[in-house]
Amino acid sequence: MKLFDPTDTTHTLQIIPRNYVSSATMILRNELRQTETTHSLTCTNTNGYLTAEFTQNMTEGQSFEIEVYDTFNNLLYRGKAYATTNI
């Protein structure tokens, strides 16, 4: 599970993907509202982790499903996220 601070609008996603890429697409699905937001990511690969920044307004207590795809629509990562200030 990934934790994001809802007081910030810029968030860093750090994952161990199935493959390493320089660009990807992330789908962030709000589990309560059943809404999706798609983000284009520019990725860096460091020490086995894929890292990317994205901008998203979040509220304390929101939970999300995360899916990250490469440019060929292959799934790189799937997981959960939670917005909390208790990081």
C-alpha cells in the first residue's frame, strides 16, 4: 500500500514494476466515488525502483486503486493507496 499526504498536491510514486520504462500511464481509481483519473508519468529508474511524480488533490481518508501501464498498455504495477497525514 502506498501512502500519500493529502496536504500536498504533488505526490511521488515509488514502485517495483514488472518492467522498467521511461514513460508510463497511471490510472488512479477512487474506491469510494468510483471515479478514475489518468496521469502521464515521466519515470526514473534508480536502485530497482521506478519513481514518478504526479499532481492530484486528495482528501484525508480517501482510498485508491493504482494501475500503471507502459506505452504498449502492458500492466507494470497494480496496488492500493491511501491519503493520510499520518505518514
